[in-house]
Amino acid sequence: MTAIMESAEALTLLNELTRQAGREDPYPRYRRLRELSPLVRAEDGALVVTRHADCAAVTRDPRLGHMPPHMLEFISPNWENHVALRQLFTSILTINPPDHTRLRRLVSSSFTARRVQALQPRIAEMVDELLDRMTGDVDFVEAFAFPLPVNVIGELLGIPEPDRPQFQGLVRDWTLILESVRAEDLKIADPAAAAIRDYLAGLTAERRKKPADDLISALVAAEEDGEKLTEDELLTMAALLFAAGFETTTNLLTNSVVALLRHPDQLALLRAAPGLRASAVEELLRYDTPVQLLARVAWDDIDLAGVPVAGGERIVAYLGAGNRDPERFVEPDRLDLTRSDNAPLSFGGGIHYCLGAPLARLEAQIALPALVNRFPKLDFAGEPGRRDSLAIRGYTTLPVSVS
């Protein structure tokens, strides 16, 4: 039976992933970690999995969940005193059944596939409006990758257009805690989380008095079997939907543009065959996913990758590594927009599968073909500036020429 590996080489590789060079290109290190062992013990005691089958198992196994409240002290003592952590650790993203089941059922009754699909014509309009404004050399993040998803999720939730731009910096500051929970990070994340919450509290109060045809009004009214969202749950849910609704999609768009510009044959293919848009987005999600890892805790003793794992063990699944596993994908380091049987791990799985995945896919499927066809000479106009994060992978600046 395979054993959990504890080696100097594995620790070195994991430590390199916390530094700039490792974050810039983690994939060679992922490759070596996959080769070493299915399960590697990290310096903080967590078990790391990097193979596709094992990552998929971690996302779907009901015996694995998020840290219960008593274990959160491991991440940050007195976490409840920090609004950024409290807003994250009490959200649908990180809570467990039965609370997760109840909240997901309530929000799913409002955040429906029909509501998302109804946005398709408006998303196409927004894409054209943004492309019309782009000329010469522009920062793709500022000109397109941020305003598109923030306006889409803003329109869905019912956030007035003039109020939306402020959230880019606020959400980025709040999500610092996804990478590490240091005192200096909390000093930035707490005020940002509080500002987001205060804004949404005011907007929710308005919608209680005067409902509109938007998701916040639907969440206010959502009820099933006599249960409704509490005020705290509603504000936390709205904050999470808004933050995740544009942060992930912004990174998906920037990662995709960089990948296409670095693979001109695939960019030309997308221009020539717009019917590839669905498979192209799946491949771009696989090739350089915006969400690189997720964490779980074993509720009971389990067998993972042929290795016995004790209840209470913390497990980190490197989704970016699983998406490049040659056991699952032929030539995984090659970008191939025609790739079939392509199911990336990028949105997780099981009961915590990303609620916003259909919306992110829809935005990318509309935006990317429109972008590359509008600008046949699209190219880099400078060096992209990568976000200093491993968990959330994307770019803060992306200079492109659209002339």
C-alpha cells in the first residue's frame, strides 16, 4: 500500500509554490509532485493531492468537508472577531451540511439557470459596448476583464451601475485571506469586507421596501418549507455571490487571453471556428484555471489514493495540478481548443460545486470569440502583471494592443 510521502524534495516544491517564481509557473512543480507520490505531507501538516482522480475524489466525497468551527482556530485565533473571516467562514462556500444544504436550496431557488440564460442578450450587448471603447494600447483588465463580469453580476444582483467600480479593490482586499491569514492581511481585508457588507445592507433595506426584478429582491423573498434567509445569511450570501461572480470570471478572461496570445495557432482556430466556443472555454479553464486549489477535512477515517487517512486530517487538492494530469488528459501541457472529453476540475464538485459556473462559462463563451474576431491583430503591448497569489490565479494588469 502506498504511504504518505514526507520528503525534503516535496517540501521544497511546496515552498517554491509560495514564492513568485513558483506562482508564475507552478506547472513543472505540480508535475514533479504528481510523480513523487499521490499524497504528500506539507510543512503545516496538511496532506496534498495533485493527481486528477484524487482531486476529483476530494471535491465529491461526502466524508470530506470544510473545517468545523472548533478547527478554525487553527487558521486564525479569535477568527469571529474579524469581519473578513467571519463573512467567509459563515458563507455557503465554507459551511457544512445541514446548514449548507438549507442555504444552497434557498439560493438555488433564486439563482436559477433560467435567470442566468435570460442574461445572454444583455451580456452580448455589454461585450460589444466594451469592445467599442477599446482602441490602441489598453489594459485588458481595466478595459474589459473587470468591467464585464462586474456589470453582469451587478445587473443580476441589482447593484446600480455607478456603484460597481468600487468593488474591484474591495473584493481583492477581502480575498487576501484566501492565500494566508496574517495580521497585516487582516488589517486590509477587514475594512474591505465591512465596506462591502455595509453597502449591501443598505441596498437590501431598499429592496425590502421596494422589490425589483433582481437577485437581491429574490433572495429577500426566497422561502422554502417556511424557512427564509436571516439578515446575516442574506448579506453574507450577497457578498459572496458578488465577489465570486466577478473575481473568478475576471481571472478566467485574463488567463484565457494570455494563453491564446501565447498560442497563436489556437487563437486563429477560435477566430476561424466560433462553433468551438464551448470546448474552447473548457480547455482554457483546464489549461490555466483561476482557482488552483481547495481544502477539505476528513470527517472519518477514509482511504484516499490507496492510502489510509485518519479522521481530522486536513487535505488540500491542487486542482491546477489535476487539470494537467497525463493520466487523465493526453498531452496535458498542450493547449488544444478541440480537445474532447474535457471535464476540468476548475469549479470543484459535489455539494460545493460552484453556483456561478454556468454564468462564468456563458460570459467567456460570448466574450472571447467576440474579442478575437473584433481585433484580428490582438497582441501583447507589454508584460502582464500577475496577481501575487497561488489559490486565485490571474493578472492584475494585462497590456494589449488592439490596433
